[in-house]
Amino acid sequence: MKNKLLLLACFLIAGSGLMAQNTYQWKTATSAGYSYKYVTNDPTKSRFYTLKNGLTVVLSQNVKEPIIEFRLAVRAGSNTDPRTATGLAHYLEHLLFKGTDKFGTMDFAKEKPLLDKIDALYEQYNKTTDPTKRKEIYAEIDKTSGLASNYSIANEYDKMMKAIGGQSTNAHTWYEETVYNEDFPSNATDKFLALQAERFRNPIFRIFHTELEAVYEEKNRGLDEDSWKVNEKSSALLFPTHNYGQQTTIGTIEHLKNPSLVEIRKYYNKYYVPNNMIIAMAGDLNPDEMIKKVDASFSYMQPKPVELYNPVPEKPLTQIQKVDIYGPSAESVNIAYRGYAENSRQSMLLDLISSILNNGKAGLFDINLNKQQKVLRASAGYQQMKDYGVFEVTAQPKQGQSLQEAQELLLNQLEILKKGEFDESLIKATVANSKLGLLQAFDNNGYRVESITTEFILNRGAKWDKSLSGPDEMAKITKQQIVSFAKEFFIDNYVIAYKHKGEDKSIIKVEKPTITPINTNASLTSDFTKALLSAPSKPIAPKFLDYKRDLNFGKSGIADVITVQNTENSIFRLSYRFDMGSWNYKLQPYAAQYLAFLGTDKYTAEEISKEFYNIACNYSFNVGNETTTINISGLQENFEKAVSLVEHIFANCKPNEKALEELKSRILKSRENNKLNKNAILGGLMAYAQYGSDNPVNFTLSNEEIKNITSEQLLDILHHVNTYKHTVTYYGPKTLTELSASISKLHTLPKEFKMASPTKKFSYTNTTTNNVYFADYDMVQSEIRWVRNGGIYNPDLASKITLFNSYFGGGMGSIVFQTIRESKALAYSTFAVYSSPDSKTKDYAMIAYVGSQADKMNDAVKGMNELLNDLPEADKSFDASKYNALNAIETSRITKDDIIQSYFSDKKLGLDQDSRIKEYNGLKPLTFSDIKAFHLSNVANKPYNYCIVASEKNVKLEDMQKFGTVTKLTLENIFGY
């Protein structure tokens, strides 16, 4: 599942004329024997083809790097699940990675009778209600699955994708879509298309019962996510008849327990037909050549009539509906309204209104709630589906504030909107800012194919022209039209969800069945895979950086200046980069937070936000552990205005005592909420394990010190930050000479820089015995991480570490994933990596992870420990991992201001050249023996720290004591407050 891209309500115009209007019209053309449609002035230059069998193919050329992004999407998801078998589309998505009768198997003729028996057993299982008989049937399923696994090859699809250079194999299912996403190097196009065509030709649903257990794990993970519960309960009330509210993508527990492979096959045959599918590709491709190859690869698909979900329209909601959700995470209030169909004028209005309320700078929520700190945080957004949308406003209450009080503040802002108490210029500024954001977003091939795929799901791509013209239509909307619409829309017919902190007594977890580990046959290869991978590919030469060539070095006064010229458009990004951060000054991050609420002798804080929004520019003051940056970005035509305003703010910001008191209260409330966040708790355990009681997570001010912060302390930091040594970096249209001249006029520098206080140094622990660091948290699952420090950075290890991670624990084709998830069904999510530090003075760390049901924790720990101590050898997996690691470097292109970031990263490692050069050359001669030796020296048979977050009700102390000496840490131990 994923968060949907919003309907393309705004778009971009290349260059600086963001408010210029273009004409977007469908046209038809023919090239290389294929007719296609396109939209005039479409910056993505997308070609829309419809093949003879009805398959939609959309191609967008962007040759900046030798990579192609790929999406294959089906217009079917949980909406089209049978009412008696919810979660079926999602099951199918998982099974489309299991192979066909040609790959994923060593001998399909011998495997098939066993798979047929498993199908029949599941049908019998579904019809049986007697618990004893169900256990007997499942035992037979488990036994037969073990026999079938003697012929299957687990994860062969992922291994092939890895071997041809793919880096992002994944998929998701949502209400009305199932989407399969990949990327691949452009020199592997023929191999890739052959694989994808075969993948969808005759998928075989093998290795099902372990994959079923992975879905159980996914369901249980959802039960531990309070936001997931809020969404499900709210949707059920917003859509009392529509499947948006009546069928979840993951499915009900009852249906998950009773899957039917027969029904899944029926679903595949019904909806996975070419006239209901799209292939979208963007990147280094020639459309004339690519369409021929796609047509040849997928012409075997036969169209069928498709009857999609066509619900009776929902009746209007006529009353406020309330729902209470309980869980361990922080409190929040969520107000949801049912929206309108895609590409409707009403949806465009709601999209615009969401930005008028909340755009990060000058929206009503931004100015009236967040800037004035009336709540901990507030937001608004519109999520678009095909038949309806959902408009949501949400807030987290601040210290001492009730959910009802936060709710009232949200509703008051909607009343302000309905009264028209906002500046009409906000509409124009919203359009300009959206276009500026998309000017950069659509340079990304992944964003292109996601947008095209979304458009196909919503309207088969037929309204691409309307989506492109959306911003021009949005710019025509008047304030009065918004007010009139808001009065009609925002009435007492919403759903309000109160998320309380407390025990959720309604949770019923999916119980684990008894599963015998299957054979993964990781060292074997099907004939199909051998033939596919043996085909030659034209090599792609890597392109490394030469910092002396690719960067421009200069001075502006006493400050170093580094630039990269933007020759594509008028966007600039400027930074002042300081080699100091919160490890130098604990107060600095609080000064950065305080700045957002400060005005100057000329402007209020609200006026500053509005000014940046009006000129479509951004600025931020970001404080990291060891680095601080002041960032300014926007259009070059507004460069001087934006930089001058930032300089004015830092030099002239004035105290705001009321804002400071509110900020301190919010910080204390955020700290309380942090203690309710299981991911933050796990991160704290990791820091404790790596550094001991004095570590980066608890190196912070105490609550008492927070209460005693003064404006004078924070303003001293803000007023004098530019007196510390910093480097000016710039990506934009100006040359180095032009930029240096501008900066010398705009940026005030001292005669000489101050020296920053020494950076706090943390001592790494030396793990000599196994230790367990445990934190109690009310949850269904258990989160387990292994960590041990691995010694100081050594650049000579880079290539071995890259290859080890690729082979051992990174991705779905890795040894860890195949064993823990595919073979033993012990977790939905698992990985293991040898983590490299970001500095030559820091240590490596071996980190492993399993997120499993609490009742499988012991088995999960045992399974991971076996892999940590004994590295399995699989020749084909190793070869694929090595090729993938080399190919990743060969096809990567570091451009724009990423060159500057790469320079600083390598410099911090003590390197004066592109670190990939040594890594690439070091990869070539490596053999499995090298990786085995690395594993033995750095990973195997070592003592580890186990960091475990779980509920004491679900895990046993005596079990954890078997792993090592148990230390139960309090939240104050972990966070330092």
C-alpha cells in the first residue's frame, strides 16, 4: 500500500514565468509505424499508445542517466475483492513475485501435482469449521508445501532483477490499483522486457503458505499502527456502502485465515488483461524503438471484457459522526469530509483549499495555528481516489490541551475560510509555488511514471490534458468562489476521530500457524533464467566525478564559495554550510525552532512567511549533529530579494517571550510524544547499545534546562551565526564570478571567523558478551535489532562492504530475506547490513533487524543468529549481487548540487576524490571467498547487543535471558529526559 499521489491539480512551465498559461490539447501522431496521442506543451513529452490488444503504453524520454523507470499497473485493487474474500488483490500482488511454469521452478511437471494438491487442500480448509480438522488439514498443507519446495526456486524473480541491474523491485495494492514498479539500466531493456512478459504470462502461485504468513505479519504490523486504525475507522463512516470504507486492502482477519488460491486465480484471469493495464516507462529510451519492443513482448496478452467496481452513489452524510481510537502513540484529532470524484471542479477547489489552509508558510493553519503555537501541530490535505476524495484536517494537542479544544481550533479556521478572511493573493501564490515544486519533481523519472500511472487508474489517462491545464484553471478561481464552495462543503457532516492514548482492547492478532521451513534452493537456476542472463548486454561506462573539474571553487571575502552552474532552468539553491551543530552547542537546534516565530524591526513573523510564499522562495535553518545549514531556494529572478530577506531576519530578529514560553511547552509535549513512539524508542536502544549511557540520543538538555532557556541565549546564536566559519554553496544560473560578486554585496561577513566549540565525542562500546536492551511497549509485534561496533573507518573496505550487504542482507534477493521471510516465514520485514560511518573518525556497525510477531521472537532470533554465524554460499546469488553492485555505480549519475554534497561527504571521509572510483575498481576482482573471509572476520561468532521493543505481556524475560544479559531501560535512560 502507499499514500496516493494527489491528482495533478497544478503543473509547471519551464523557465521563470510560473504564472504563464499554455494550451494543452490532445494531438495524434504516427512514428515508426505506431500511432500515439500526446498533449501539446506537456513537459514530460509523454506518448500515449494503445496496442492492438488494448494495452496502454506511455513512454516519456529523459536521457540524463542510463536508467529507465517502469510501472505496470492494473485497474483493480481491494475495491474489486469479493466481499467474501477481502485482501485477495493484495495476496495476488505478493504471488506475482513467485515465478511461472518456466522460472521459479526446477521441474514444473513434478511440482504441479503438489501445487494442485495444495490448491485443493486450501479449498477444503476454507469449508471446514471444526478446529481440530482445520489443524489436520493445515498440517497436510505444510507437509505438501515442503515437498513442493523441493522443486521451487525461491525469489528467482528478484535474483534476475538484481542480475540485470534493477535497484527498486517493489509493488503495492490500494483501493483501485495494483502497481508493480522496477527500474533497470537502459542496456538491459531486452532482458527486462522478456522477464516482465514472462512474469505475467502464466504466474504460478507457489510458496504460498510462507507468503501467507508474511501477509499475516503485515496485518499485525498494521494493528500496531494507530494511524492505520484511525484511517480504517474514519473511512468506514465516510463510506457506509462504498468499498473505500467497507473493504480494507489488507483484508479482514477472518478472510486472511481462509485464503482461496482458486479465487485468487479467478481474480487474476478477470482483471489482469491488457485492456485493463498500463505500462509506463520514463528515462533513457527511444520511444520509436521501445514501443516496438513492448508490443512484441506483450502482444500475447488477449483482451477480455472487464467489469470494474461500479458502486451505487453514496447518500449524502447528514450528521457529525464520532469515533474513538485507542493505542500507545500520541493523541491526535482527525476531522474528515467526504470529497468528490477525480478531475471534478469540486476536487480542484478542495485541492486549492488544502493549500490555502496549510502550505507550510502562509496558510491559515500555518499562520493562525502553527505559527502562533496554538496546537502542537496542525495540517490539512486532500486525498483523491477515482470515485471520491477525502479532505482531512488534523491536529496534535499541545501541553494541557484536550482533543476537543484542538478540534475547536481546527473548526474555527474553517469558519475563517468560509468568511473569506484570507488574502486573495494566496491563490496566485499557491499556484506559483506548486508549479515551482513540480518544475523539479518532473525532472525525476520515478515521479513521471507515478503521475502517469495514477492518471491511468483515475481515468485511463483520458484527462491528462485537463490535469496539465489544472493550474491555469485554478488560477482563475476567485476568492468568492472559494468562500461560496466552502460554505456549502464544510458543514456538520464530517467524521471526527479522537486518537486517545490507552490500551486498545479490540485488537485480535492473526495467530501464527505451524510452519516448517521450506527449501529455497538458492543455489539453483532455472533454464529460463540461464538463457535470459546469458544474453549479452552492451556495457555502460561509469562516469565519476572530478571535483576540480565539476566544481567551481572561489572566495567571497573570507568565505569559501563552491558552485555548480544550472544550465537547464532558472532555479537556484544557495546554502551557508557550517561545520558545527548540536554536538557543539546544545542550544542551537532550539534557536532554529525559535526563529520560525520571530519578527524583526520591519516584519512580523507572519509577514515574513507570507513574503517568502509570495515570491515562491524557501528558506530554512537546519541544525544537525555536526553540520548546520542556512538554505535559500527559488527562482533566480528573486535571488537578491530572498537572500536580502534572510540576511535581514538573522541580523534583526527580535525576542518574542510569549512565543518562547509556548515553544518550550511544545518541546516538552513533543518529548512526551516521543516516548510514545516505538521507532524512537528502538533508535534510543540502538544508541545505548553502541555508545552506552552517554550517547547521541540522550545528549540533550534536560526538561529543567528547557524550561530555563532565555530569548537572550537563543538570539545570541541567531545574531552571530554568520560570524562562524562557513562555506557558501550555490547551484543556479549564475557563474562563480557573478555569484561571488552578489554574495559579497548581500552576505555580511566578519573580518575573521570565530572558532566553534569542540564537537562532543562519544565513546563506542566494546561488546565482549551478549547483552539485551529491552523497552516495554504495548504492541502485538516485537521489534528486534542486533548491533555491534566494528572498528574505525577504513576506505579499503568499501567494495567488500558494498558486495557483502548486497549479497547478505540488502533487498528481497538477499540471503537474509530468503531465509527469514521466504523459507521460515518469521517476519514481514528483515534486513542485515554492515553499516559504514559518515566520518573517518567513526566506527562501523553490524546491524540486523527482524520485525515479527511476539510469539515468533525466539525462532526469529535463532534464524538470524544462524545467518550471522554461518554465511550460506549461493553462486548465482553472489554473481547477481556483484553485477548489481557494479551496475549501480556504472549507471549512477551525480549531477547538479548533488555534486557539492558528494564532495563534502567524501571530504568528511578523508578522501579528495570520488569515493566510487576506488569502490568500483575494488569490486571487480572480489570472489565469494573474499566475502566469506569478511564475514568471518567482522560478523560471525561475535557477541551482539540485542535491542528489543515489545510488550512484557507478549514476551518472556526468561526467553530474552537466553540471548544475553537483560537490561530493561526506562524511557528516561533512553531519551535523557
